[in-house]
Amino acid sequence: MAKYSYLLILTLIFVLVSCQTIEQLSIDYMVPADISFPSTLKRVAIVNNVSSNPDNEMILEPKKDSLSKGNELKRAITYGNGIPSTTTESLAKALSEANYFDEVVICDSALRARDILPREATLSKEEVEKLAKNLDVDVIISLENIQLKAVRAINFIPEWGIFQGTTDAKVYPTIKVYLPSRKGPMVTINTNDSIYWEETGRTEAYVLNRMISDKELIRESSDFAGTIPVKYLAPYWKTANRFIYSSGSIEMRDAAVYVREKSWEKALPLWKNAYQSKNEKQQMRSALNIALYYEIQDSIEESERWALKAQKIARKVDKVDTKLKDKLDLSRMPNYYFISLYVDELQQRISNLPKLSAQMCRFNDDF
């Protein structure tokens, strides 16, 4: 299920369950970082440990004999290196904006600026200790590599009679985290993400002339690369889609009005009253809405309790036991499928709570 976006799944559910109304809203909640730092580590330095490459250019991959797919007219794949100084500055800015460490400083000079040949070199314990002392920091976060892969394509869209040019750049930053007291890096983070550009026009030449240049692609991708590792280093806010049932009875409709007005406390008793109905669909819908209410209130365990009630009833409503047992099937069990996704998200949040609490103890769990 991870291959499909939550919104896409719910869009399909809207079609399948057209006789009832589902309304979308969004919530923000905090997710723990992959790496946990002791609360005593408060000052961080971002350093550039990548050899400079003044003649940086995107290199075209040799063309392979292959047939065009669909409406695609042209395709080119290029590879290159990012701009280390830009990525270092971006990483320092993004980590500072996370407001997790007391201070984030940046070492302006590239540590490998004097290298004649590009190389990757782990910082020695002596280098880390010297940097930490000179910069007066507790942790060194070092950019070690930044690579790019760009796929450019020209398509013709006959329905609109226009040409479309797309550029999809995959960005691969590598960073290492060093503590002065340790020999070798504490952890190495190899990650990636994509940045996308699109142009349209009436002629192919017009689109080609307006597509992002290699120089600008390298600059923007390098800047974007600095934002990618932050979620591994500091807790971050995530925006998630949530949905409520808003039909089935007068109570459900009135409660939905209160939700639109941000009056959740007025909606809750209406949902709890609707839950007393003998109609199983009504019970399922109201239980799910109550679960969302408690999630909004940050009572995640209570939210899970109500979501599990909704899931149990949905199993009966969608007759899950008489259908496919080895895998969830959206077309045959839309309510159970939808609610099970929500239960999974809540349980993931619950499993993250101890780690998040430990990471936020430096703020007295104020999150």
C-alpha cells in the first residue's frame, strides 16, 4: 500500500462510495528524526568536506536503442555533481530553521579546497576535534558528496495540441555526523529526493528554449539537496490528509458544520450520540470521526481505540470475512480498506511517541 498516495486511494473511495459524503481536512503532527542526539549536544557545525569541481558540467548518458514510449518524442539522461558550497549553506539554513539545536554554525571554507584530484575522505579524529574547538560546537555535520541525475523529456499532448517539456532531477547528498569524542563518523546518511520542472508550449522549439538550463539545474538542485537530510537530524512537522464522514443522519451533517467552523467540541457529542444508532454504517462512520477528534486533541491512544472500533464494524459492513483474506481489496471492501490505512497511521504515530519524547526532552516535552 505504500506505493499509492493516501490522497489517490481516497479519491478512488469517493467514487466507490458515492452514496455517502467524505470531507477532507489536514492536520500537522511532529515526527521524530531518524537520529537521536543527547540533549547535551546543543551546538552544531555544518562543514563542506567535498573537493571543489570548478569545471562542473552535466554529462550526457550515451543514447541507447529504444522505442519512444507513448507521446514521448525525445529523452536525455545526464549526470553531474552538485555545488558543495551551495548545499552546505542550504543544509545549515534548513537545520537552523528546524529550531532543534541551540545554534547552527557553518564553516565557510571547503576542507578539501587544496585537493588536486576530487576525493572522498572521512574526517580524522584530530580534524574533528580541531573543528569542534575552533567553532565551539558539540557536533560536526559534514557534507561528503552531492551527485545529480537529470532526465529531460519532450512529449506531445494531442488532446491539447501542445508540447510538454519535463526535467526530473534526482539529487543524492551524502553527509556524515561526527562527535569529537569518537573515532570515525557517528553515522553516515545517504539519501535522495527529486525536484521537478515543467514547460509547455505550442512548438517543440519554444519548449526547448524555456526548459531549465544545466547551470540553473545544478544550482537549484544543489540548494534543494541541503534540505533533504534535515528530517534525519531533527524532529519535523508532517502534514497529513484526514477525512470525516459527513452524511448519514442530521447529527452527522450538523457535526460536519461544526468541524468546518473549527468547533470540534460541539461536534463530538453529536458523533457519540450517532454511535448509539443500531445502524452499523452509522456506528462505523461516527466511530471514525470520533477517532479523528481525539487525534486532533493529541490523545493518540484514545484515537486508536475508536479507530479500531470503526475498523471492527467496517469488517462486518464490507463482509471482509467472506471476501479476499490474503490482501485488502479497495473495490470489494472500501470502508475497511480506508479505515485500516488510518489505523496503520495511528499505530505508527504511537510507536514513534517514545522516540519523539526522548528527542524533545531538551524542550521539556513541549511539542
